[in-house]
Amino acid sequence: NLSKPIFAQDEMGRPFIIVKDQGNKKREHGIDAVRSHILAARQIAKLLRTSLGPRGLDKILVSPDGDINITNDGATIMSEIQLSNEVAKLLVELSKSQDDEIGDGTTGVVILASSLLDQALDLIEKGIHPIKIANGFDKACKIATENLELIADEVKIDTESVDANLSKDSDLFKAASTSLGSKIVSKCRDKFARMAVESVLNVADLDRRDVDFELIKVDGKLGGSLEDSKVIKGVVLDKDFSHPQMPKQVTDAKIAILTCPFEPPKPKTKHKLEVESVEEFKNLQEYEQSTFKRMIEQVKQAGANLVICQWGFDDEANYMLLANELPAVRWVGGSEIEEIAIATKGRIVPRFEDLTPEKLGHAGTVREMALGTTRDRILVIEHCDNPKTVTALIRGSNKMIVDEATRSLHDSLCVVRNLIRDNHVVYGGGSAEISCSLKVAEAADKQQGIDQYAFRAFSQALDVVPTSLAENSGLDPIQVLTSLKAEHVKQKNAYLGVDCLGNGTNDMRQQFVIETLIGKKQQFLLATQLARMVLKINDVIISGKDQY
Ligand code: ADP
């Protein structure tokens, strides 16, 4: 008998009992397994539901070592919770893939997936086979996404005058602003919306409708307030000039970007060097100095007036650089070196011998900037040869605000990017979901077989978005949903959604609450895919554990 306890003694002679019950633990098969998976998903969705929408609440996440993190971003919450259930882990992956592809709608996708599973459970209890339900969901999802295309609208992007998109009335600005509505930064929403639009437009290629996200860097820096955040057209480094007496600004900078050590050659400790007299020592010292001088000469001959170096140099080298009027920055990280090279159109030089005038990077100004009253300084490289690099510098009074603001800006950068790639939108506040729900319910009546059930279930699952939004805004969810559905049919208006902020109208088009069409479609597709996957699982086998 496996569960028979074994008595043992530890090294101090104290007795203890070993109960080997792993082998006897009952494994769940079939419908029981599906049921327990769905219950696990329900728990996760319950947690996330309260964060949805502009009135959604934030969560405090405490990491194992006590760091705290405040957020309402679905993907972040999901990535931080420690989960042991396998299906819950699938949901984490789900919000991650929505985040990677689209960057927004990460809470919505999880809630929708779990709601689909909830509905499926009812059908399973009725005795319908999970695969039949999954197939029905697939067909229903197709109808829903087709409906999304039908109700989609287009936003205007001014390709002639880029600045026109920065005005408060422009669609891009309004879209960015909407995506920030539910975040901590909503206080300075306009500022962040403008930052998002400005950053994306700066790197966007409007003719090809392409945005190179690599060129946008979001950099959080503690101190100041959110209002002090700004977009810098260039690169920001968390560094200062290597010597305090070097000039604080270099104009018309010609930059040597070095990845080799920039200091006098030092005898390496692993080689033995015998110095027997003072004379010899002096010679050695002179040799070192003259070599370093030659290095400085080389840099100057190439025409550089600023050195950015991946390595450090000691005080002596630093002093000599100052004496030779060659400002320098040391210990610049590898990825930053690459950014500088791209921005200034310079080459990364790994050896002094390779340094030539063509390999230098160019920037209009390189200046040190103080941050508030702290002693922290940053180095700003502006007016670079490649005008497309931008850095969004985010300031905030504490780390949690800076982190959450960084995440929020990322979301709205994604929204603007998605709109530039594809300017089709659907309206939010649950209006798109209600419209699709009605459409799928209508299609259900025309179905002959079991699909009818699956279609109805799908249609009801979509209701979770408007009901959660209503719930989070303190409204009566059922009443809101039923009256909205009735109005959709009566007015033939697919843009009616939950008036979360109490603006007095349910027309989301008037309120300009938009979501990108690709984002919404992706939500539907991913959620359906996940539901399908979970419904098909009827056993969990954990490798390495004896379960029989
Ligand atoms: P997600 O992480 O899924 O993007 P959010 O917390 O940003 O979640 O909430 C997005 C949901 O809130 C969407 O369904 C969107 O339509 C809705 N929403 C956003 N702003 C408003 C608003 N002002 N009025 C009504 N609904 C809104």
C-alpha cells in the first residue's frame, strides 16, 4: 500500500512520518478535467474583470522579494501572478500574445476567453461533447469577426501635415488619449497622448504605413512629476561627461564610438614585468603616457570632438582627456552604443587603427541635463543625423508611477502604431461586442444542429465585456445590457456602448471611444482559439511524477 506512512528519524534523532501520497493522488480525466480547468480560468478572470475599462481598479502586485508594482494592465498582472494551474498558465500566454501582437486589449482577451469557457461548461453539463462546442465556437467567431469588419469605421490620418495629427481634434490624438483613460496617467492624459502621437509619427513612414518601433525608446527616470515627461528627438543616456570640468555641452558633435578600452596600456598582472630601477619605472610611465597621447591624437586626427566609450578609463586617463580638451563619456552599455550609432549614423569602432573621419557619428548637440534638484544627470544627444530616433522620457515621483506610466505609454504607442498600419477601428465600451453578440444570436436561429447551442453560448459569452464595464462603473449590468441590446436593434446603431464615464450618451462614436479593428479581431480569435484548446484537453500528465 503506497499511502502507508513510513517512520523515520532525522539526524538529531527526532522521529517524523513520511506519507507518500503522490502516487495515490487521483488524476482527473475527461469531463472532470475540463470542468476543473474551466473553474481555474474563472478565478483568473474574476481577478481581472475589476480592472477592465476606464473605471477599472488597479492592483498591487507584490513580488517574492517584496517589491511592489501598481498596475491595471492585464498582461502585467498576469505575468506577475504565481500560478500552479496549467490552464491558468495558458491564459497568461494568451494575454502575452495579445500584448506582443497588438499591445492593447490584454485584459479584455482573458475575460472573453474565460467567459467562453464558462458558457461551454453549461453545454458540457447538458451532455454536449466538448469538440462539438469548440467547432461551433469557431464558426460563431467567424461570424463575429465578419460583423466587426462590417461595423468598422475609418479614422483620418493626415499624411500631408504631420503636425496636424498632434492637435487635440485629430483622430490619432483622440485614440491615444482614449487608451490612456483607464490608467494612472489619466491626470495628464493630453500630455501623454501627445507624446505617443509625436513619438510614433517621428519614426513612422506614412507612405509605406510602417512604424519601426525599434527607434522609439521609452525611458523612465525617477524624480519630478508626470508633467515633466517629454519627448526628446534623439538619444538619452543615463551618463554624464567623464570629468566634472569638461564642458557640459558639445555642439556640432563628431562622435567617435569606441568599443575598445581607451586608456594608457597597462602591464597586465598575469605577465611578469620586472622593474629594477627608478629609471626603468619612469621610462615605463613615460611610455604609457606617450602611447595614450598618441591614442588621443588619433581620435583628434579623425576629426572627433567627443568620445563615447564602452569601457571605462582611470583618473589619469580622464585627466589627460580633459587636458587635451577631448570630452568623453565612459561605461556606455552595448545596446546604448548601438542606439547612438544608429541615431548619429556613425560606425562602432572596435580598434583605434580603424578610426577614420567617415566612421564618426554626427549630432547637433550633446548636452548634460540636470534632473530637478537631484544630482542625477542625463546626457541628451539631439539633432542627430538620423532624425528618426526618439526617446520618451518619463518622469514621476516614485518608481511605481514611473513604471506604470511607462507601461501606459507603451499601450498608447501601440494604439497609434496600429492605427497607422491600419486605420480601421471599431467603437469600444462594449458596443462592438453587443453588435456581434446580436449577430451571432441571429445566426443561431438559422442553425440546424448542435451548433445552435454553441452559437448562443458564444453570443452570451460576448456580453461579458459590456456587463463588466457597467459593473466597474457602478451601473446595473443586466439593465444596461438589456437596454443597450434593445436600442441596438431599435435604432439600428451598432455604436451604442456603456457610458462608463457618465458623459450622457451611449453613442461611442460621439464619445470617440475607439479600439483598433485588428486589435478587436485578434481578441476574438485568440480567445476562441484558447477556448478550443482547453476544451480539447481531457487529461494532464506531469512528466517526472509517478501518477499511476
Ligand atoms: P485592456 O487591457 O483590455 O485594454 P482596459 O482597461 O484598457 O483593458 O479597458 C478597455 C475596455 O474599456 C475596452 O472595452 C474599451 O472599449 C473600454 N473603454 C475605454 N474607455 C472607455 C470609455 N471612455 N467609455 C466606455 N468604455 C471605455
